[in-house]
Amino acid sequence: MKDFAAIDFETANFERTSVCSVGVVIYKDGKKVDEFYSLIKPEPEYYNYQCMNVHGLTAKDTENAPVFPDVWKQIEPKIEGLPLVAHNKTFDESCLKAVFRVYQMDYPDYEFYCTCVASRKVWPEGHHNLDIIAARCGYNLTNHHHALADAEACAAIALQIL
């Protein structure tokens, strides 16, 4: 796979609609051509301890952040015509669909690939966490659970095994 957009969301709480940050990295012909990162005002707008402990974001970080539709208006033209790739497609795709629903936006039925599923086929044994698989692909993920860093790691994996 040479043309794709790797995407990662972080959530404020256990509601899939509560995306609080997004990272997107765009590749064409196997070369990185663009990236995008934004904080997002989550819906519902509260943070739970477990999520804050994972990514370090708090309500103070997103109190003046744009809402999802405004962020997506910036992302949409960048990813037009590209398949999306996530390390845990089940999570990221469900977040995207949920937030589209909550804002009553028409979901364009994006083509989605999963580097986690692909990594299980390549390396059937062991753990398949993003940082572990990224390292196997030669990428050192130093800022795990930052949406842009995780999207970069996912892209590195996609270039190697998709």
C-alpha cells in the first residue's frame, strides 16, 4: 500500500463520540505528503481518569478546541479518495462513525484497513500493541497515545506490511 491516510483518535471518556484529538498522516506513492493534528472539544464533554491517564489530555486542554465538524472540514479534502488505515480499526472506525452520527453528518463509508489485524498475520505470536509492532517495523514510537505520533507509527507499519 503506497497511497493512504493513517488516522488515530484519542477519546476523553469511554463514549466513542468523545474524540478529543485526531492525528492524520497522508502518504502518496509511499512518501509522506501531509500531516494534520488537532485537539477536539469532546462530546460528551467530560474526561474520565482512565483516559486522561493514557493520553494526558484534560478538559483544560480542549475547552477552546473546535468541535468535530470544524476539524473534519480541514481533514476531509486531505484524505479524499484515500483508504484510511488505523492500528486498531475497530476502535478508530467506530469513533469516526459515532462522531459523524452525533453531529448528524453523512458518513462517506471510508475504506478502512487495520495494521493490527495485518500484524497478527505477519507475526502470529506475541503482543500486537502499536509500539511493539512499530518497533518490529523499524519505527521508534516515543510519544505513544499522542494522536499524531500514533498515526505516524501506524503509517510506518502500513508501509511495511500492507
